[in-house]
Amino acid sequence: MAARELLIPVQCQYLAMRGVRSLLESVQRIQQSKLNPDLKITGVFATMHQPLIEQSREAVDEIRASFPEQMFSTVLDYDPIVAEAPAADQSLLDYAPNHPAAQAYRKLAEEIISHG
């Protein structure tokens, strides 16, 4: 409730999409109350996308359809290296700075910064 803006990551799976709908209902209740009427959704991005899986591709399409103005163009693909970095007690950018996953996170960060 104390936030001014929300950045919403959405895992590319059916149940995650249901969770986003529930989150949006909560955001609307907060906005309609006197608690935080200025709360806004800065953006939405797809994560853990698996391009070879149809359900994952459909989830990206549904996110785009649901948030045409707010979805960032960068889609973060599933990659085990994202989990390896914290296991090595490092950020992904330190652990594998030139890996495509790290490049995708940088691209998303640039998109978020330029959006603001």
C-alpha cells in the first residue's frame, strides 16, 4: 500500500495468469480506497518464458492482450543460469555478465528506466 508504482513480473504459465487477475483486483481495491488512490502499474513483463512450449507462448500473448499499454517488450526466457547465480552467491550480472539471460535483464532494466 505504500508503493507509488508496481512492476509486475508474470511467469508464463496458466496459474500465474490467474494470480495476476487476483493482484489486479487488489490494486483496484487499493486505488478505490483512500489508502492509496494514486497507485499505478508501471509495467508488466513476462518471465520464465519457454519459447518451445505452446502454453508459454500463449501466456505471452494473453499478457500482451491484457496489458497492451503496460507490457514491456522484453520477455525473459527460462534459463537455469538465473538460479545458478544466487547459488554461487552472486548476481546474474556478476556470475555470467555476457550470457543471453544477463543481456535480457539489462535490456529490461533499460526499458524500465526509459519508461519512467
